[in-house]
Amino acid sequence: MAKGWVFSALLVVFIALAPPCEAFYLPGSYMHTYRQGEEIWAKVNSLTSIETELPFSYYSLPYCRPKDGIKKSAENLGELLMGDQIDNSPYRFHVNVNESLYLCTTNPLDEGDVKLLKQRSRDLYQVNMILDNLPVRRFTEQNGVTIQWTGYPIGYTPEGTSDFYIINHLKFKVLVHKYEGGKVRVVGTGEGMEVISEADSDAKSGYEIVGFEVVPCSVKRDPEAMSKLTMYDKIDSVNCPLELEKSQLIREKERFTFTYEVEFINSDIRWPSRWDAYLKMEGAKIHWFSIMNSLMVILFLAGIVFVIFLRTVRRDLTRYEELDKEAQAQMNEELSGWKLVVGDVFREPTSSKLLCVMIGDGVQILGMAIVTILFAAFGFMSPASRGMLLTGMIVLYMLLGIVAGYAAVRMWRTVKGTSEGWRSVSWSTACFFPGIVFIVLTVLNFMLWARNSTGALPISLFFGLLSLWFCVSVPLTLLGGFFGTRAEPIEFPVRTNQIPREIPTKKYSWLFIFGAGTLPFGTLFIELFFILSSIWLGRFYYVFGFLLVVLLLLVVVCAEVSVVLTYMHLCAEDWRWWWKAFFASGTVSIYVFLYSINYLVFDLRSLSGPVSAMLYIGYSFIVSFAIMLATGTVGFLTSFSFVHYLFSSVKID
């Protein structure tokens, strides 16, 4: 048994610390080879900004449109929920052919166009372009440090002026790797495998796209002369950056000319490693050191608490068991402590139905988190598959409804001693957390609809989610509740007195329980910073191995903190431990929410507008509430097992 635990621990540490292996392909993306001169098209995603966090359609601005019209790409559930809207674009490339081309000249700008372009530029909106499933990158120099960004700005305002300039010329660099089909027999992409035979090895030879970069610039051109050209006519190359006099100003009656040039560069980067540049996090050494330092400190503190606790309980049990019946009776009269609440420790708590419902939802959320992070740690949910992580979480949550119903109803039977009312408990479990999330998202969705943001859920998707909720999640929860009625209830080791014991006036306050959440919070606050940065600052997060370690450590610390506080309440002759055991570890969610507000105030200072702030607070509330249910469930179930074991170990007539 010990060897199994050691092996599991080593496996988890290996997942967390192992460097990316170039022998494997990122799941969710197919390798595509292109022939010399083959035509490929870039796509455009929603316009995004770290200032407003409200995505908008690319074609909501006066950009050039494809000749064949706008065509939306197929999107999964996660992409729709995140506000992604991937459309085709007029940007056309020929593989390994350097070109400088004309796109279009717009009509004269009216007051509305100018106001919208200036507002989007002021809010630092970015154009997100995609080529062969790779987001476009750009580089800037700040204080001698090169910073990598995804996307390029709509416009900019030079220092010392209030004028706005449009980005209307793009210099693309496409990194390609020469692929020889005869050198590889089997290609695995995580979604399937392709066997390449000798006969078609030449046909499979070509170029792999391994990088996509852009240098954006503003170029003022003569609209009358340029409008005589047709789309994709060749033009002269441009050297960026240009002086302000040669840049295109945003003002009324102006006509913009959009052009671009592309340069293909041979690269030694292999196709399996092309995402490494995106997944490389800033300050990686500090990230690893901080995480490991936090883990070691928390493990050390938790170990000390656990050892002291075991010695204390073992001493109490040993002294109590060594006494004869007469001495035990005398001891009960003279001493105070957990031994005096033996007749009340399993008395039904207040709002027992709500507690059972929250336990069921907590089991469901915790199971979803563990399975999702485990799959992501093994590389099954990569950034190449946009929205796959969120889609997987939703599917897992719905399927785990059967576990939630089972846990809630079985706890209900244990508390009540009967199955009567199990349908109501199951329905409440199926609707409690999803109902709160639905209400919050509906309010936020109306705000997004009012702003015409692509982040607003389409009405069809809105009702589709409701259908999934009531047609999949609710029936599975009811089925789990039915199984819970068939399971044997947990028998209490002692009888409950008819008259409740009076609780001494000296008792531990809820402030002490509130402070207990600091220890679990210490295990995740560093990782929380990187997660918030990836969500709100548009960075990629792909260190799921460390996240898995942090999650497992969080579960252990929550269990230990809750057990220790439960023991302290029992020693104070306070038998109302049920809810306190839940919130002893569940209060970590309060610190998570407060930290999110701190992040909003001090790290997202650029976030502007009440709608953006409401979106941030609404999403933070949902996440914090889910964390409360999951961590509270861990603490309660551990404390329940401990109390059951503690009083079953005492000989009582």
C-alpha cells in the first residue's frame, strides 16, 4: 500500500516538473503540410481588450471584407461561451511566396465610424488573427525588454499628441519548416494517427507552418490612386515604423487604404514544438520557485498540525479507554471536553436539507475539477483546441450529476434516518448551484446584449444550455438520488439524547472559522495570480501539472484544517459542528474573492467602465462560490468521518 502511494506521488511530481516533450503532438490539432505556392487564408477572431473585457466582432469596424462574403467557422460550446467569433478574412497567402499586396480602400468615414475607431483604440482593442490554428504574435520593446503579445492594436496615440492613427498595413512573417514525408512513417496528433507509406512520401512532402508574426504600422496613401487597384494587386513594400506625417490619421471624410505584405522564413522549429513560444510564461523561474516554496511550507505546517492532533486525540482515547465504568462516570462529571457531547454530537443540524444539497453540489464540482485538471495535465486539452477546456468542464459537470444526487440523498438519509423527501433533495441539488450561475449569467448577458458584444450568448445557445441542464443534468441527478435511496445509510455509533445539551457560553466565534481559511488560501494564491493573468490579460496557461499538485495539496489542507477546528469545537462542548466544519475550509472562497477584487484594483487598473467591472465581479463570484462548495464539502466529509471514528472508538453503554 505504501509503495502505491509513493508511486502516485512520484507520478504527480513527474507530471508537474517534466519539460515539454518534442516527441508528442499537441492534442486537438492536425499537422497540415502545404505545397509550394498553395493558397492559404488567415482567419480573424473577436476583437478583445484588457481594458473592457468585452469582445466585439472584427467586422464591426470598417475593415476590408472577403470577396465571397463573411463566413463563420464552426465553433464548439467553449468558444461560444468565451465570446470567440472566428470568421474568414481577405488576407490570402501563397506558401513560400513573398508578396506585397493591396486589399481595399474604404468609403469616407462618417462621424459614427470615427467615434467607434477612436473608442476602440482608446480601449486598447486588439485584432486577433489566426493562420493554420496559430494566433499571430507581435513584439514590442519596453525598457530594453522584448515583450510578446498576441494580436495587434486597432490604432494608437503617439506620446505628446491626442490624435489617433489607424493600423492599416501589416507586415507578416510566416515561419515554415521543410517537411520530408519519407522521413516519418506515423503522424500522431492526439486525435488520430496517419500512416504514410513509401509510395506517397513525395506527395506528403511540403511545408509546415510553425510560426506566425506581424509588424503592424500605419501608412498614409493616396486614396484616389489606390482605389484604381483591385484586391490582391501588387504594391511596393513599406519600411515600418514611419513618421507621423506619413501615418494614416483617424478623422472624418478620410479614406483608409489597407495593404499587407508577407515574408516566408525557413525555420528549424518542428511542428510539434510550434506552440512552445506561446506557452512560455514570463518569469518562469520565479513561478516554479514560488510554487515549490509554497508547497513545501504548507506541507510542513500541515504535517506539524496533523502530528500534534494525532498525539492529542490518541492520548485522550487511551486515557478514556483505560478507565473502568465507574471511573468513566466520575471522569464525565469532573472533566469537560468532547466526551460530554456524546449524546448530541450527531443531532440533526439546522437547515439540514440545504447542507445535504451543498454537499452534493460540492462533490460534483470537486469531481469535475479533479478530472478536468488531470486530463489537462496529461495533455488532452491543449491551447490548440480553443474552448475545449471549458467544453470538457461543462460535459463532466453534467455527467457527474449522478454522483451529486447520490451523495446528497445518502447524506439526507443518514441525517433523517429515512428516504422520505429524497426527490425534493435531488431536485434542489440539480438546481441550486446551476440556478445561481444561471441567474448571474443572465444578468451579465443582458449587459452584453446591450453593448452588442460577441461575448453575449446567442438566444439559441441560451436555450440550448437550458435544455442540457433539464434534459441531461437534472435526470442524472434524480437517478443518482434514486441510487442513494437504495444505499445503506451511515449508522451513528452513539444514540442521540431527546433533550439537547446546553452549550457553555464560552465558545469559539465565527471569526475564528473565518481566519481558518487563510491556510488553504496559502496553497493556491500564487497559482491564482497566474490563472487570473491568463484569463484577463490574454495569456496562455498550460502548467496544469503544477495546478494538479496545488489542487491535491488544497484538498489535504482543507481536510486537516476542518478536522482540527471540529475537534476544538467538540472540546469546547459545542456539538453544533456540522456547518462549522463546512465553513472552516469553505471560507477560503472569501479570500479568493477578496484577492480577485485586489487583482481588479491593483493589477487590472486599466479595466474601465461599469459593465466591465460587473462582468469581472460576476465571474469572480461564480468561481468563488464554486470553490466554497468544493472545499467546504472536503472539510465536512473529512470531519464527519473523523467524528464518526472518534465516537465509535469510545466504549459507551
